[in-house]
Amino acid sequence: MSQSHPEQQDARTTSNNNREPIRMDDHQETCYETPTCKFDYCVKRPDYVAMQVNSDSNDNKVHAGALVRQLSFLDRFLVLWILIAMIVGVVIGYYVPGVQTAFQTVQFHSVSVPIAVGLLVMMYPVLCKVQYERLPSILVTRQVWIQIGISVFINWVIGPIIMTALAWATLPDLPGFRTGVVMVGLARCIAMVLIWNHLADGDADYCALLVAINSILQIALFSPYSVLFINIIPSWFGATADPSIHVDVGPVAISVLIYLGIPLAAGAITRFALMGLFGRKWYENKFIPWVGPWALIGLLYTIIVMFANQGHQIIDHIGSVFRVAVPLFVYFVIMFFIPFFVLKYVGIPYELVVTQAFTAGSNNFELAIAVAVGTYGIHSEQALAATIGPLIEVPGKKDGIAMFDLCGITIQEKTSLACTAVIYQRKEE
């Protein structure tokens, strides 16, 4: 980074308490976020060089442990809760007679009501957090559209191809489990990616935009994609189709509309209605903290019920369950780390790199579980395979945050990158 001019050094001491546009060389720099800029260094310093101040301080390092501690008690130990929920479900299903019959007594769209309630509950809180009202203001720059194009290509072209290839390479003799893994790869992120992106200081608005876009694309594409990647593409390579694992557009589309469309509409209506009645501050500080934990509660409840229904099957096929983890783990490593390092290498701002990486490496396992249950049934291998997804994805996200320590990324470096390419607009005098 170049050295600052003397006049800039003098101005440094007087500009800390004002938010005037920053003058650099022959150009005028204007902060988009003024007067509420969230980047301390870009507001309080007169030039980019000043962002190096204190950059050697250990206090400014982004430590994974500190970031993870920002999670709530429930979210911080999510992997543990999922493991406990799985064990409890298996024990109930294996040792409590008649539990499967009880769960199947009342059904909604071929899904037991206890499962349907859990699926809807775990989707609703996440979709209440999406900032739908900010989307029009974000979609105004060419840079944003370029990043959207990159994300759509990674998520809807590269991701499904890689997951399908890994599923066939590692599970050639397990068609049911293989189909469940493919369905996880087709369900793009709309859930906990918002939390992980926040912890890693990613671009919150851009992440919300991608969540909204992926939500819409999933409603439109999940059904035809399921037919394409489960029924059609394998036949191009000589794979023998098994009629029992074929996917029909109708049932999948109905499942997507029910388990994504209903909570998406409910989340948007809730957000606009409550913000209109009580204001944004109340909504963000009161309602979101109250409704947020219900997503995890719904997920854990759903896992318990699903594993209770499949207790005997899990015990009888424990080896296959462990095999399902292999393609899911390899998929996460490829889809998270390659986009991160490639985009960082070509000079994409840190905040956008983080958002792209977490978006690419995340999957909407809630939707995959819901569609697998709605299409194949709660006792299916497909549903069991989809349930393994969060057990692999959640610790993977924590490792992704820990990677920032290894990269030695400082707050100043991240701020400088973000301000240079995103927050500031260069105007000719």
C-alpha cells in the first residue's frame, strides 16, 4: 500500500470527528454509508493508508473462537444438539413400540403432521430475517450484478454438477442414499448462511440479496433440476435408471411450494407487517431474537421425529449412513475453499469473497429434508441421507471461520478491501 501525503497525515488528526467526504490525490471519495458508515477506519481516517494504523495489533485479528462465541448458546453447540437429537430419535424408534404408527396417524400432503409442523417451523424464522425491503436499493450497480452472476453460476451450475458427480462416484451401489445426496446439492442456501456470513464479517446486504434470489430460483428450478440430475443426466453416461428413485415434477413442486413457499410468504408478510406497526428497531431487537431460536428447535424436533421413524433402518444400515458423509464432506471442501481462494486471488473485496464462499458451500438441508420426506416418505433412504447434511455442514462452517485466523486477515485489511471496491465511489472533480 502506498504512503500517504503530508497534507493527508495532517488531516488525519482533525478528521476523526467529522464525516466529510475524503479527498485523495486528484479525486473526491464519497462514502455511500455516510453518515452511518459502519467501517470505523474509513470514516475516521482521511485515506486508505490510515487503515494500516494498528494493523499489527493482535487485538484486531479476527479470531475464530471470538466469532463463534457471538453465537447463541443453542447455535454454538449445534453439532452437539444434532448428534443428541439423532441418538434420542434412534433410541425412541428402536425401543418404543408403535411410535412409527403414532406419527403417521394424521398426514398433510402425504407427510405426517408432526413432521410437517417441524419442517415449517424451522424454515419460518430464517425467512423473517431476510431484508426484503433493501433489495431494490442494492440492485443498482453493475458490480452487484456481476457478483450475482458469479453466485448464480457457482450455485446453480457448478454446485449441482459437483454434488451429482460425487454422489455417483462414492455411492454407485446405493441409489436411494445417492438420490438424497443429490437433492441436498440441488437445495441452495437460504438458511444459516446468514449467521455464518455475519460471524465472518461478510456483506450482510449482499448475502440477504443472494438468499432472496436463491429462494425464488429454488421455487422455479428445484423441481426440473431434480428431474434433470436424478433422472436424465445419469442416463447420458450409461447409468441404469431405477424406477423407484425417479422424481416427478408435480410432487416435488408441491413440496417446494409448501415447505418453502409458505414460510417465505409468511416471513415476508411478518417482516413488513411488524416493522410497519412497531418499527425496525423493535423488530430487529425484540422479535428476531425471540423467533430466531425456533429455527433450531424446529430442526432438532424434525430430526428426532425422523430418526424415531427410521430407528431400525439406521441401525441396520449404519455403514451406509457413514458412507453418505463422504460426498457431503468433499463437496463442502470444494465448494467453500476453491471459490474463496480464487476470488480472493483475483482481487474481489473480502466481504464479497466471504459471502460468495459461504453461499457456495452452504445447502438448504431443511428444504432437502422436506422435499425428500414429501416425495419419498419419512422411511426412505433419500430422507435419511438428507438428514445427514447438517451434521457435515455445520462443523464445516466453523472450520471456514477458523480459516481466517490461518490467513492472518485483519479488520483493517478487510475494511480497506471493502471500502476500496464497494463502499466508495470515485468521482471526477
